[in-house]
Amino acid sequence: MTETATPTPDRSPLRIANFRAYWVSRLSMTLAQYAMMLIIGWQTYNIARDGGMSVAEASGQLALIGLLQFVPLFLLTPFSGWAADHFDRRNIARLTVLAQLGCAAALAWLTWSGNLTLFALFGVAIVLGIVRAFNGPALSALAPNLVPKAILPNAIALSSIAWQVGMIVGPAIGGYTYAILPALPYLTACVLFVLSLIALTFIGKVQQPPREANKRPIHQMVEGLRYVVRNKMVLGAITLDLFAVFLAGATALFPVYARDILEVGETGLAQLAMAPAVGAALTALWFSFRPLKTNVGPKMLWAVAIFGLATVVFGLSTLMPLSLAMLFIVGAADMFSVYIRQSLIQLHTPDDKRGRVSSVSLLTISASNEFGDFFSGSLAFLVGPVLAVVGGGAGAIVTVAIWARIFPVLRTTRTFDPPEELLDTPPKRN
């Protein structure tokens, strides 16, 4: 850590130069990502529908986009987590931003020239899956190295604000610029990725955890998974998100709702994507000033249950204002649980394992998001989009009840401080 990044615990994370650069980079990258992904889904659905596919068949194409992003991430996650613990995390982040810049430039050219096809979109989805496999663990493991442990929950909240602001403004950039010129969202994403890359260059050298030289890479990769399995708090928090969001993921079907259910077009699609992000951003902003301190486990369970209930109501709604209100609640409840889960995972994990544990966490997040998109799209193909969303929300509520029983530590955890029995510290030998 550089001299300018050696703060006292009472300083705000944004007063640390390294964290400021990290925050700007993450915000710019997230803006570009969500602008791109919204339009990728919209173009996929429209190309399919305009090509003569039914609503169900076009929903299946959205499912395929999710699957193509998940498969490479699933296969590469053990290696990407190991890489984040053994190589400069800043360089990994820079390379992944550069790759995303290339994807945005390619899509801009194909859209501008009128040569965009489903196969091109599927190819970009695969590349983005590979990139996210390495980008997520590197950035997640880097953040705790930039601030002292005492203000890490505040830093996580601020980092979440960057993410949530990107989720709000990114879809707006995508939807409204697409209405002006179809290639414009991708051109804007190129500019944002360049800004993210520049910000990453301003992060000074940070301390890298010591390498475990006497252990083979495959053994070190397995250790990250073993740590997650043994630490019931980390395992319960990660898998709760995995199954709840996997079942209740409605975002993949936003193009279906925008075009064929609510009939609000690409600008309405942008609003649907923005609504949960607004709720999440306001929640993250609240936590950045008023960090949660008590009853963190039970509150996380209640937040996921509310997330599922709001998803059910959204699935049944045919009114745009009601749909937006429910999605706002979905985002707020999800951010509530994300804030608690990420704080628990980071504070319950030693620094030398954070990259690998973060990669496991990323894998479950991707399983709940990208593979969840595949599940939602496939279910919509079989039973229709409304039943798919409603059934998924109900499934999330059931998941909370089951997890509260099989992981009692989630019900009894009151603070973020890890108890000694959860640290998995081996006993000292005499």
C-alpha cells in the first residue's frame, strides 16, 4: 500500500487515493457493462422476433445468452481465483477491461454496418463470460487491500454504490442512446471502458498476499473451495444468494415484458432495468452513512424473502407504475442482502484466500444471474414468462425458509465480527 493509502480507521474510504481510483474505475466499467448488456438482450430478442420466432422461442434465445456467459465462467473460476491470489490484481483488472473494450467496439461496428446477427451476439456473450471469470475475483480481492479493516464495510457500501449507480445510469444510457442511434450505446461503452482503464493505472502498488510456494496450484484452488465449505457462515450466505436469485431472476425477461406484456419499447425497457438499481443504490447510499451493526443474519433472511415476494407481484403486474414499484423493492431488498453477505464473506476470510473465496462467490453469483437467466428463459419457453417469474419469486421465499433451518448460524449472527470458531484457525502444536 502506498503512503497516500495508509489511512487511520476514522477516515472515509474516498479520502484514500487508491480507493478513489478503484471507485471511478468500477463505476465507469459498470456503466459500460450494463449499457451493453441491456442492448445485447434487446437486440437478441428483437432479431429473434423479427425473424419470425414466437415469444416463447425468442425467450429461449435470451436463455442461450445467459448460458453462453455462464459456461466459460463456470469452467474458469477455479483458475481465475488462483490467479487473483498469485498475480497483480490491478493488471488482471486492466486486461479484462481492455477485452470488454474490444467487445464494445466490435458490436458498435456490426450494429453500424447492419451486419449484426444472433451468432455474433452469442460470440460476444462467450467472451464476456471469460472476462467476468477473471475480472470479478481480481476486483473483489483488491478492494480490501485498499482500505483498513475497520472501514471495510463502508468501503463495500461505497463500492456497491458505484455498482448500483452503474446499474441505474447504464441501462438509461443503453436504452435512450439506442433510440437515437442503435450503435451509440456501444460507442459510449467504449469511452467508458477507456476511462475505467485510465483510472486503474492510478492505483498504486498494493500489498499482495504471500504466495504458498510449497503447494501446487491445483491444491491451492481446492483450498479456496474447502474453506467455503467448512465455514458455515460463508457457505450459507453464498448459497442463499445462489438459489434465491437463481429462481427469482426476472431481469432476463425484461425484453419480453417491455415489448409484449407492458408494451413500452426500448425506453420502457431502460426504465424496467433502472428501477431495481435505483432501489439498490439508495439502500447502498444509506448503508454508506449508517452501516448496519446488529441482527445482520436475520435481516439478510428477511431481505431475501421480501425480494421474492416483490418478484411475484412484478410477474403478475400489467401496469407499468406497479411494475416499476415492485422492481424498486426488488433492488432495495437485494442490495440489503448483498451488503450483509459481502461484508460477512470479506471479514470472515483471510486475505491470502480472498481471491479464491471471491471466485467461488462470483461463481455462485454468475450461477444465480447468467445461469439464472438461462433458467428463466427456458422456463418461459415452457410455461410462459408470467408463470416463470411468479414461480421463481415463490421459490425464493421457500429457499429462505429452508436455509434458515439448515444454516442456523444465519439466524443467530448478530454482528459482522467473525466468532473464533468460524475462523478455521488450526490449533497450535506444542
